Amino acid sequence: RAPLKNLNKNISIDVGELPYININDYENDLKYVVCSLKNTVNYLIERNLINLNNLNNLKSFELDISSDIPVSCGLGSSASVIITVIKSFLIANNIHLADDEISKMAHSVEKEVQGRASITDTATITYGGILKIKDNKIESIKNSKLYNILKSCNFLIVHTELRKRKTAELVNDVAKHPKKDEIFKSIGDIVENLESVNNKEELGKLMVQNHELLRELGVSTEKLDKVVEIGKKYSYGAKLSGAGGGGVAIILVDENKKEMLLKKLDDLEVLGVFECKMANT
């Protein structure tokens, strides 16, 4: 049973029905929860960790799902829900899976629900910390120079505006962009250069360069661009986050200019501002 407080919805599913559920029978808001349960059970059956004929022996559990962050704007809310559901099911039934298995299972859920999905959100939430993801290979950069710089950084997540376009639509448009290969190569070069930065100033400049390339791809908006301009002037740098088309931007804070930065964001009438920094992992 999973009450979704922020959506004012409640679902209850018989464990024995999970392998046979069609997620399209459920509203979009509920598909991530239902698909997470279904895929977890089917994965455990395939691994012979549970028996299809004895599903009623599995323990039931109740899960309250709520969030203080805005959804559908590039903050990984869907991946957070997926991994929470998967881990809750495993804990309730005293089953242990390696992080690699959980990450892959969670990614399969995002793909099934959304049609296509990057491994970035599900991997980041599964493993925590700071990851380098290249060619779908996941690598921790803990204790590197970049890691130590990021540990000292304070960021603002700026909920700029509601997303005007869906991820699938943006991805399809990017695929048709005549300069996409050239732009993606430049973005890849920025990522490689990221590991050799020496300070926040250099990191902020790379963030702005990345945003300019994303803007050229057509996934930014006028208001996101304005937030990034404010970030350039009153912080070390900024960029949009997520698929774009609205949503959020991330700003690397210069504490000496923070008061003016917050005032300028307030003047722009952004929807919300969240302070964050890297957790100790």
C-alpha cells in the first residue's frame, strides 16, 4: 500500500498480482510506483530469490511518499520514488541486492514508464556522492581534486518556471538539430576539462559554457537564460539542469554576493530557491 500524500492519492496492490500488472491501467502519477513493484518482483523471480508460486508469503508494507521538491523539472524526483519503492520492498522482505542491481532495475523502470531515460538520475540516487558517467559506465570520483572542490561548494537550485515541453519532445528535437554532433562533442570536452579545474572560478566558467551549448541545442528558455545571466554576475556560474524546456537552473554560489543574488532571483519572480551542497558520503 502506498499513499502519495502530495498527490492526494492512494493505491493498494495484492502482492500476488504484481508480476501480471499492466502499468497502463494506472494514472501517470502512479506508474512509477506500480512499475517499480512489478519489476522488482519479476527480477527477484528471475534470480530465483523468490518463488512465483509462493508470492503470498511475501511481507506486505505501507509506504508514504511525499516530497518538498518540485517534480518533473530535472531534480530526479521520479528516480527517487523508484529507488525508494524498490529498497522498501527489499527491506520489508529481508532481501539484499547489490547497488549495481538496484541501479539497473531502477533504470529499467524509468525506461518503461517514460519510453527512454538516461542512467544518470537512477545511478546518482543509488550510489550517492559524485559520479562520472561516460558511455553508460559509472565511476566514483571520491577523493579526487574535483571531489574536494565540490565538497566546499554551495549551490542554489532555482525552480525557474514550470516546464513548457516534455522530455521526449525535447529529445526528439535535439536529435534533429543540424549541429548536434558538434555540440555534443563540445559538451564532452567540457566534462573532460571539469576534472582538471583548480577552483570555483574555473568550475563556474565551465558551467556557463555548458549552458551556452545547451541553449544552442534549443533546450533552454528565455527565463532560464536570465537566471544564468544573474548567476554569471552574482555568483561563480550557472547552468540549466535536467532536460530543459523550463524547470530548474543550478548556481554555484559566491557567498560574498549571495544577498544580491537572492534579491535578483526574487525580482525575477522565480518559483522557488533551494540551498544545497554535497552530502558527506
